[in-house]
Amino acid sequence: MRLYRIPFSTNVERVALAAAHKGIELEYVDVPDDDRSELVRVSGQELVPVLEHDGLVLADSPAILEYLEQTYSAPSLLPADPARRAEVRIFCDWFNRVWKRAPNLHFAEGEKAAPDPERLEELGARITASRALFEDLLARRDFLFDELSLADLTAFPFLKYAVIWEDGDPHRFHEILRDHLALGESFPRLEAWIRRIDALPRA
């Protein structure tokens, strides 16, 4: 199973965590961030991760996570109970479509020739306010749901910037997350969860 990646990719880390949990070995193909022609050749688009497996070429981390879950069902990253399974899927969809919208818009605004300071402040405040939601979700449990699931692996690579910064990371998007998610001492459960997931292996 081959996975194309660029350095410091949040979406690649999602897949690396899931693969390790399931005992899947990945052959990595490193693609330069400033030359994604190999990604275009393989998948027709420029985003990572891209998975190659048994003739299948699959892009987009949510789709890859779903493929791994369906192809390698044990150990599962979805609850056995159908209702809880649906809740995890709803959370992942919300995180990808709703939560990520604020940092994505903040990044896009900052790329403009004349960014709107009020818009940047509004979007930054939205990111910062979300910390309380995750702190509440982690009340009386170690993971976002009752056990380690796709919810944790979907959110962690983004929320980790509240606590963790990797030297050499060049991405301004990650700086936005770091600057607006910084925890201080007010979110002990969220910080403990970040460190708990960070301690897990990657493929």
C-alpha cells in the first residue's frame, strides 16, 4: 500500500495514525511541496494524501480513512453500536465541513493583497472559541467518544497545534491554528487528549 505525502501534512497524519492502529504498512512517496506534478500524474489533482492499493488510486483523507476501515475492519475505528457509529461519522463530517471552515477562510483572507483585519479577528475568535467544545466533549473520558475512533484521528492533526509545534514547519495554515488554539492552563482535558493521541504510533 503506497501513500503519497508532503512534509507536515495534517491530512497525511490522519492516515498514518489509522494505518498504524490497524497494523498496515505504508510505503511512502515523498512529494516536494513546491512541485506536485507527481500527484497530478498519479491522481489528477494536487492534494495529499493519495493512496495506491491493488490498482485503486484514492485521494482525500476522509475517503482514505473510510476505505481503510472497510477493507481492514479490525481493529475497528468505529463503534460497534450503530447509533454511536453514526455519531462518530456525524462528528467527522462536522469537523471537515464546519470546524475547518474558519481556519480555511482565515488562511484565504490572509493571502489577499489587502486582508480585512476585522474579518481575520472574527475568524480567529471562532477558532479560539471552539476549544471549549472539545474540552466539554472530553469530560469523564479519554477520547472524543467512548474509545479511540475516527473522530480522534480526524481532529487531532489540526487541534494538536494548540500544544505541539514541529521545528521547520513552513505552513502558515498551521501557524493560524497554533496562534488561535493556544491553550494556556485553561483546557487541561484537551491538552491531555492531544498528548495522548500524539503518543500513538504512525505507520
